[in-house]
Amino acid sequence: MSRIRSVAATIPAINRRTVLAATGAAAVSAGVGYALRPTDSQAATDTTVVAQSRKAPAAPLAPYTKGTTLATVAAPRTSSGYRRLGDGPGWSRVVRSELAAPRSGRAGRRTALAAFVQLTDLHLTDSQHPSRLECLRSTDKGAWRPHEALTVQGAISLVERINALRGAPVTGTPLHFAMTTGDNTDNNAKSELEWYMKIMSGGRITPNSGDPRHYEGVQNSGLKLYWQPDSILRDGDKQLGFPHLQGFLAAAIREVQSPGLNLPWYSTVGNHDALPLGCFGHGDSWLAEYAVGGKKLMSLSAAEGKKLQDAIRANKDPKGTAYRDLLKAHARDMRSVTADESRAPFTQADYLRAHLDPAHRGNGPVGHGYSTANLDAGTQYYTFRIADDVIGISIDTTDPGGHYNGSIGTTQLKWLDKQLRDNKDSHVIVFSHHTSQSMANTSNVDPAHPNERRHNGQELVALLGSHANVLAWVNGHIHRNYITPHKGSGGHSFWEISTASHVDYPQLARVIEITDNKDGTLSLFTTLVESAAPHRTDFADLTQTGLAALYRELSFNAPGSSTALSGDPNDRNTELVLKKG
């Protein structure tokens, strides 16, 4: 959620399919497939779409490590104060054998089944939004990020990096799609949703709201609680070494251009996409009006901030009642900002319509996984074919009743079980936002299904582990690289792959390759990538690229940040071995 850290951070109606089956070294076709919308009746219960191959020159079928963390990773060049970044040594690959013993000679036998990219927790942020919980920084330094105004530039640079990859790092096969695993937006604001769709599919973006002429928010408030980049004020962050950058805010809200991904992309919903501020249920009309209004609370006492933060963490304010009452009590302390209807919270239907909008099709598929049947049924989960013998399943682990931790309803759990049974002859990759440990919110009622039970992460692990065809569960949410082996019933096993965010350092995405070792085992290769922005920054360079580089460096230095989010070596670049089901 919005810088309120959870304890979980410690851990077919198809006319033609794209043939991506592996055959020897030429593992995956580079041809263009078709992503056709299933019939409404089918998609409501058994939504299946098809992954397309990327339109790109054929990649050499050889390992391709350029632009990945195998080659180099940003690292500090100085040892204290505000630390400048530069090129550091890459991270080596670790073989993990908890679920199966790796057999010698497999590199010469293996064939590739599929390769894709996971992006997660972009947290595209309308940093001037009135509803933001920035004022909690009075009690928690990590509750506000000094680099939040640059999320759009940073995400575009990540798209540029993915577009520049000429093949998968281990097999060299073309990348066939990208999947975002939620928290694509930050405040559940329509402005952010529009930016997200244009970043992924291509277009011009002005990362600004309110007054079109200039920034108005906490970073030009004159408050020492926040970094004031354009001012000579000796704020708290400048005392830690943050620079004075004249013109920073004007550059941050200047129009930028995204090329869009040059491969098909799919979308999974996260709590920040589904809930205002990632933690409050929809329905409070006062909070909705406040989001688009002309007042903004920018400061709060540490005691009041801690009280609100504790209430949210303890799941005692899922509807935002305490937050609303606090805002009302501080009406006289608010500052005037420009009202803007684009900051309104978006609904589930708004989210689906944005994906189905032809203006945001990009390289497809239509709906980016979602169909009009999802819109009619009020669901945000679906199945899609990745390759001849691999399918993907995107599920919705957000809790409509509120709170940043997740769960899953009985109807969806039964649907998932049916998909796994109906596709028992295909390997399966499951995508969600929440991890198994952060699916701990089962007490809040789904307003649309008040009598339906909610299920936690361990119940989902048990279901996935009962099916021999599940290879991996890929997710985000905890903003940390973390890979967990799960041993299921009947000797079945799968890997849970959790990837760090692109808002908190180290700002990564992950390439995942599936290979058949032809010896009774499979290997999943995971390789992390940074954005295309250079590691070294230039404070005088406020271009789109310069700001993307600064986005990374500021995130490294952000008070409250943790280098532990990069994970241990066995959570980063890996070979994950498991038995064939």
C-alpha cells in the first residue's frame, strides 16, 4: 500500500493459436499470433485468450545478458551521506535444487517452452493528489518518497529496457509477452490509469494534474518535512545530502513520450489499482469528493499520524472512516490546490474499460487479458495460452472490502481449480499481485458478495500444490525479491516467484524462461533487469532520460529505504529446478 508497510514484506473460442512449442534450438516461433476475445458466456467462467509473439527481428538463439543484472547492477560510488550511483558488478546465477536435483548435461539437452517479462508495482503516482498519505511522514520517514514525482519517467525507461532486450538471457529465444502483476497505479486515480495505459501501449503523457502551468504539492510547500528540490530551504532531506535542483519540479511535470512495449502485454490487478490509496474500500462519497477537490492536508502531528497508520495496519479502517474524520478535523489546516476531476477514483469497470479501449491496444492482445465478459460479470481474472503446452492464469487477490493485504473469494477459487483441472495436460504459470504470506486478509466482506467466504494464501498454496501441472506462482506486492519452494500433495511442487517493485530501490523487472531439460525435470530461469537509464546521474540533466536516472538514485537514498529489498542471491538470478508433473 502507499508506504504503509505490511509484515508480509519479510517474506476457448479461438480461431487460431500462436504456435510457440519448443523444437530443438529453435524453441519459440517469432511469428505473429492472434488474440481473439472469447464469447461472453465462455469468458465469464473460462476466459481464455492467446499470447502473441513479439514483432521484432529474429534474436540469436544464444544467451543474451546485455542490459540484465547478470552484466552490471547500479551500485553506490560513495560510502556516506547522499550516495551517488555508478556501474557495479553483476549478480551471478544461483541453481536452486530444493524441489528437484539438477542433472548434469541438461544445458545441452534443454529446449525452451516460453519466455516472458514480469513487471510489478510500478506505482505510477499522481504526486499532487489531495488524498495521498504523505502527512504520515511525520511518524514514518518511509511514508513518502522523495522520487515520487518521477514514477512516469522511470516506468518509461523500464519499457525502453525491455524493448532493447534482443532475446531471453539463457535460451536466446524471443520474449513473447510482458505481464504486470499489479499496483500499476498508486492512488487508484483516473489520471494514473491513463498514464499506465499510455506507458504500456505508447503515447504522450503529461505527468501532471491540477494546475497545468506548475506543480503544487508537498515539494514546493516550504515544509521541511519534505525535500524541496527547487528551494534553498534547508529541509530534512537536504540535511541528509539531497541536492538543490533548480527546475526539477517543472521538468517532472513536462510532457514525455513512451514508445510502448514492442511485445504483447497482459495485466493483473493490485490493491492500489482496486482501492483508493491501496487500502480503503470504495463507497465514501466525501472521500471521493475530497480526491477531486481544491484542498490538501500536507502536515500532521506525529501522534496523529501514528494513530492513523496503526489503524490502517491493524485493518481497523478498511472503509477510510478514520481517515475521513481526521481530514474533516483538519479542514482549517489544509492548503489550497487546483481541483481536478481526473483525480477521481476509478472503479473496477473503469479499469476494465481502459484495457478494452482500442486507443490502448498497443501490441495487443485486445483487452490485455480482460474481455467484455469480465466487464459483464464484474470479475478481473482470466486464462490465456502462452504456448502450445503452457497456459497462464491471472487471478485477482485484492479484497474489495478494504485493506492492503489480500485474499480470494470462494467463487474465484473454484474457478481456478476448474481451470487447472481442465488444462491438466498443459504446464501452468499463475499470476497474482499478492504473495502467499500477504494473503492474510479474510475478515473484510466483499460488498458485491457479502455471504462469500474469503480464503488466505495458505489455502491457495494447498490448491496449487494439489495440481501436478502448476510450475510457478508469480507475484509482487512485498517490493522484495523472494523465491519460495512449495512442496504440494502427491509429490507435486511449484515455485513462488516474488519480484521487487519499480518504485522502491532496486527498481527491477524479471525475465522468466521455462525450459524442458529432457531428463524428467524442468528449469525456470529468472533474470532481473533494471531500467535503461544510466547508473550515473547528472544533476544538470533534467531530460526525460536524466530524470529516469535520477529516479533510481533518489530511490536508493530515500529515507527509510532498504537495500534488503534486492533479496539474497538465491532470490535474484536463478535456475529453479523441479520435476515434470
